[in-house]
Amino acid sequence: MLLGINGFAHNLPDGNVGIIAQGTQGALAEFIELCNLGPRGANVDSVNTVWRKPKEMFGSFEMR
């Protein structure tokens, strides 16, 4: 990913998308802005953000 974000995104049973993302504070801020826009054709109602210390480190970003 161009922002240098690592982690993963996955569809939740309720239709929402869960994302675990790791990166610099600036890259994560930009990533959150992009999440608020969503992909073409998507309707993003809200983005909830929880900041935590990582339990594991990811080496790439993937869709699960």
C-alpha cells in the first residue's frame, strides 16, 4: 500500500468492515480519511477508531 500501512481488512457478519492497521501516525491519519471516503460506490456512514498498542506486527496489508 502506498501509505505504508500494514494489517488487514475483513467483512463482518453485520455488513460492516473491520480493519486492523499499523503505520506512522501521519499515515494512519491519512488512511482514516480515505476510509471515510470509502471505495467507489460505497456508502460510508461512519468510521470508528480505537487506538491500541499492537499485539502483533504485520508485514503487509491484505484483505481477508
